[in-house]
Amino acid sequence: MLFQRNEQRLLVHTPAKLNLYLEIIGRRDDGFHELETFMVSVDLYDTLRFQVPRDHNDLSLTVCSQVPGDIPADERNLVLKAAELLRERAGCAAGAEIALLKRIPVQAGLGGGSSDAAAALVGLNDVWALGLSRRELHELAAELGSDVNFFLEQTRAAVCRGRGELVQPVKPGPQLHFVVSHPGFGLSTADVFRACSISDCPSNIEEFTRGFLRGHTSLHNRLSAAAVSLEPGLGELAEAFVGPNGMTGSGSAWFEVAKSRRTAVRRANLVRSRFPLGITFAASMNI
Ligand code: C5P
């Protein structure tokens, strides 16, 4: 996350993520899945602006979006859920005017909504001067969604376990570059998890992490077969990729590892010309 502040306003730029590895370990009694995933943060950002009004205690959200799809500006939005939760737990009555600029495609597996929620927790903890600790913010993050803790940690790479909320930052490896493509339709996370079949012999994240730190990238995502079965159009998009490639999270975005930023930009132009209805861009791991 990047922060810019002046006396009255705080701007938070909060990143997207890619899952380079995702394995399902089992189904849990609470309806969620136990997983192991390796996530990296990339340089595509949503921006949130926080301002505390002087004359009222209301919470308001306005959304300006550069991506297709409906983004609610009411209590369905995780930003307002985060703000309400923070107010309730901290016993705070202050108001906030929040403006959200969306650049991260939605229902894409890029973690945009979770990243916004993490930014809301950090930003409002600051502008309301609540002084909640990192641990307390992590507890709230876990209630909001499985990926929110990763963004709260503000790390460039991490192994995440449990529902995804147990985050273990990984020491810096090589900076990777990607071509990322959203096919123009989203996928419901719950539907993809439901359609996924769990392997009898799950693959091993330790092996993946060791390879990553040595510069090898053999991507793995247990959810991708389920996503393609729900949306066969995703299989067509995947065929446009030539290098190591895979799906992020529960989809629908697909990505390829490129040798350099320059190659990523060139490849993104090619994929975009083949799939003009989607959103395709080059992205690099944050350093
Ligand atoms: O936690 P989040 O809101 O991102 O999860 C959305 C849905 O995805 C959950 O309601 C659940 O159906 C599914 N999910 C799951 N196991 C996880 C994470 C998400 O089954 N570890």
C-alpha cells in the first residue's frame, strides 16, 4: 500500500494480487476450504480517499470505476463493511467520506475488493486516530474475507493457509513480470470452490516456494479446472498464452509469466488484439 496525506485527506493506493500457487487441502465444517496458496502483490492499484467530515457522523462511499461490471456503493461494498466493523469494534462514532477509484477488475481473482477492505481498515484506523494494533486489525480483516489479511500484511509475497487468512510473508525472491487478462466475464468464488474436486494427493507448497526463491515458476491452481468447466470461454483465453500460465484465485483472470516488463507489454498487446472484449495488461510484482 502507498500512502499520501495532507491535513484533511488520506489517499491509499492498494494493490492487486496474483496466486502463483493454490492447492485445496480439504473441506471444512464451516463450509470453507482449507487451502495453501502463494500470493504476490502486483502494481495495479485501486485508490481510496478518506476524509473526516466536520459537520456530521455519516459514513458515505462514492465509487468511480475504470473497469466493467457493477460495483455497489452501498453496504454490500466491503469498504463500507470494513468501516462499519471498525466503528463497532472500536466504539467510534466518527463519520467518513470515502471515495474509491477502481482500476482492478472485479470478480477476477485479483483480490480488488479484499485489497479495498484492507485499505479501509488501515486508512480509517489512521484518520479516526483509533490506534488499533496490527493484531486487532488482522482479526477484523479475517471476518471480512479470506484474502483481506494478505493485503493488510503489506508484503510483496506470502504463503497463506487456513481459509487464506493465515499469512506468512516470504523473503524477497526475483521480481516477476506478468501478462494478465480478464476475459470480460467474472466468476463467483463460491461457485468455483463448490465445483472443485479435491485431489487425494495434494501438491506441496514447500517445493513451490523453494523453486520460486530460486527463480523457477511452475504455476499451479487446483481451482482452474472447475472454473473452465463453469465458463468454457476461459479455456479459449488460456490458449492465447504461451509461457508458464494459469488462473489467479478463483478466476476469471488468467496470467502468464513473462521474461521482462518489455516482453509483458508486447505480449499483452498481442493477447488484447485477440481478445478485444477483455481487459489485458502488463503487471510486475511489487518490490
Ligand atoms: O472469504 P471470501 O468472502 O473471499 O469467500 C467467498 C466464498 O468463497 C465463500 O463464501 C466460500 O464459499 C468460498 N471459499 C471457500 N474456501 C476458502 C475461501 C473461500 O470455500 N478458503
